[in-house]
Amino acid sequence: MLKALYQQHRQGFRDYDNILTRNTVLVQGLCIAPVVVAATTLKNACLLGLAFAAITFVSVVLLSFLPKKTPFTLRAIAAVLLACGVFIPTALWVRDLFPGNIQQVGIFLPLLVTNSVLVGKTEESLLHLKKGKMLLKLITYILGFELVILFTGLVRELLAFNTVWGNPVTLPFTFSVMALPFGGFVLLGFLAAAVRRYREHLNKPGSGEEE
Amino acid sequence: MDLIFSFLGQMFIYGLVAVFLENSLLSRAMGSSTAVWLMRDHRLLLPFGAVLTATILLSSIGAYFITPWVNQSVYSYELFPLAYSVIICLFYFIAILATIKVKQPCKQDLRLCIHRSALNSVVLGSVLLSTSYGLDLAGVIGFGLGSGIGYTLAVWMLRVAAPRLRSKAIPKSFRGFPAMLIYIGVLSLAVYGMIGHTVAL
């Protein structure tokens, strides 16, 4: 059914599906660092996901009110400085929500102020759209990132520490290398390949009813 | 004379640490999306690396002098990104102004390099790391230089491998970007082997 829908609305999927077929991280290669290095547990992933959503959403919405004639350089500077402004309450908020986890994510929380959705995609595609479409696309970018970081955090915590949200889970093995950047890169590589395989399947001719 | 040699020696050691042991791309995946972009447009790699290294170096020195002031605040952790970003944006603005008299088509490429390198997580990340380690000025300069050079070397290694990562010998689903992620993963494991422990976040 999804295949038929995809084939009927290919352009729409291409423009707005940053969740699966053009995923923010797995297909477009944006915001890889926090997923690979800091999302080693589900709690860390949640912390980074919430902070990313807050910083990116608020900053892009505020940026959209800048006059369109503002030079590119000033808009780019405004994007980063606005994100730094939004980072202050966001960091205090996530510190309250996840006490102790701020240390674990280290520099990857402040680094969200220069995330590539905010610095690259905002200027490249988001600010040229009308407000409604811009918000829709921005939300799909954020959801695409959330999906990947939460899944990665869950899998890595389970395999590397045999826990989920800090609660022990009995598994016959511990794959501690998953907690290293190596584990993050390899897991992302396999997920990216799976998404590409799925997109190829959606692109193949056929109604999809028989699949 | 001893003081100069000691300064240069310390700078060199921290430079080596940043290039090999604490490589921005291979140890911390910083600037991965920019690396993907550079692999598509690799003629810009050298100018990009030069601009990136200069930006990290100047921003790190600037950050070294303002860190004690920011540290006085109870909210220093929340204020560091803003304080450092102001410095980075200042250098970014000056660099853009400096290109006004450069002729086309070099101007466009140079501005693209400045934009992609200055507003990049490698710059802010390196500045945050060098200040969080509490390095002295020699260490800050060495670490700044090493971070830029190390990142450029890592992207160059990816560029060399790029044609193989896109080859038909690799299964279609893995060809290109997924293979590149796995390749960086393997390289990062080699770096991990050199460090012998997990990197400090």
C-alpha cells in the first residue's frame, strides 16, 4: 500500500519525507556526530533528541522572521547566534530532565548549535518556502533525526551494556564495541543500506498490492 | 631560548595528538556531513582545509583569552557556545569582508569554503575541547592547528577511498554513503587502537 502511495506521490515524498525515504541522517548525511559518538544509551539519545528538536525548531522559526533581503552572511551568523541563545534555556531544561547525563554527552550537546540542518538546510531549502510548508518540512527533518538517534541509542545500549533505559536486560552476550564511535558508524552504515534497499523496493514498478 | 623550544615542543605534541589520537572526524565524527560534501566537490579540499585550520586556530586563541571570564558565571556551560560562537562569527565576517576584492570565479569558491568551514561543528568542537582540557597557549595553538590539519587529512583519506567505495564490487545497497560510514568506522577503530581507551567527550 505504501509502495502504491509512494509511486503516485513521488515528488511529495522527495520534498517532504525526511523521515524514511530521504531520512535526515541516513540518506542526507546530516547531524551524524551526535548519533555516532554520544547516543550510546537511550537516555543520552533522548536528551540529544529533545535538545536538537528545541534548538532547531525555535531557531528556524525565529530566523524565518528575518527580512528576506538580509545578506546571506548575516543570516548565517544570525542562525548560529540565535541557536546559541536558544541553547541556554534548552540546556537548563534537559539538565533538569536528565540529571547526570549532560556529562555523558559532553561537547555534543553544545555542538547542536551548529547542526547541519540549521546551518545548511535552513538556508538551502527551508527559508525559501512559505511558512506552512517550511514548518512541515522542518518537522520532518527533526522527526527523521529523532527516529535514528532513538533507535541507535536503544540498540547500542542493549548490545553494549545489556540494559534498556538503565534497566538490566538478560542477553547471552555483550557487544561492548557498540559503545565506541566504530559501533555507531557501522550501525549507521547498515541502517543507511537498509533504507536505500527499501527505497529501491518502493521505486520498483508494480502496484505493491502483491508484495 | 629554552622557553621558545619548550613552547614549540608543547605545540608540536598537542598538534600530533589532535591529528592522530583525537582526530575530529575519526574520533568524534565532527564535520561528517561536510566530509560528505567535500567528497562530492573534492577540488575545494585544500582551500577548505586551509580556511578551516586558520579559523580553528584564531578562534581557539580568542577563546583561550575569554574562557576565564565566562568561567566566572554559574551558567558557564550554557554560555560557552554563545561566547565562542561570537568569536567564530567575528572571524567568519572578517574573512568574508576580506574576499570582497577577490575576482570571480575564485571569490565564489573561497566564500563557499569560508562559509562551510567557519560555521561547522569541527571549529566549535575543537574550541570547546581545547578549552575544556585547560590547555595553555602553546597547547591551544598546537591543538587548533592539529585539529584542522587532522580533519583535512581524514577527508583526504576518504577521498582516496571514494572510487572504491562506489565500485560495483560492493553490494548496491551499500555502495557510496553506507560504505563510507562503515569505512570511517573501521578507521576510527584504528584510531581507538592507538589511544587504547574511549575518547573523553
